Amino acid sequence: MQRRNALKLLAGAASLTFLSSDALAFFHSIQTQITEKPVLKTFTPPQNAIVETMSELIIPATDTLGAKGARVTEFIDLILSDWSDDADKKIFLDGLADVDQRSQ
């Protein structure tokens, strides 16, 4: 990881303490929309596997849940499906395709 990316992550994590209660309620409402049995709305199963692998590399399971256990891919799929416009969704999916192509 490059130093610049690490600093961005640290700054982002530090800013979480400044989120308003409205923002936290918003994130909670999104979390409650995720069902027990995952239903993908935007991702195909191969895309979901890529995002799951990438997110688990970023947030691995230790003595706490990792990204997979926290169901991060389902959250991202829900955000892309219900909260993102078509242009943003295309940017994300094109980037995902690029990562997949480069990793071959």
C-alpha cells in the first residue's frame, strides 16, 4: 500500500467520529435492508467474488469480523443498486472489470 492511500484511509477512519446522528441513522437504515440470505441486485456472482476478495484483503478477519463476515459486498451491492445513479454504477463496474482484467 502506498503511503498516500494509507493516509487517506486513516483520515477517512478518523472522520467517522464526526458523522452526524442523521448520517449514522442513514447507514443503519441501509444495513437493515440487507436480508439474511443475500440477493444480488447489481453484481453478478463473479463480480461479487472479486469485490469480496478485495474487501477481505483490505479488512481481514482477525479476532473480529472481516469484510466477508460484515457482509461488505452486500452493502456495496445495495448502495450501487438503490442509491447510485447509472453513471456512478458504470464507473464502479468498469473499474471492477479493469481490476479483473489486470489480475489475470
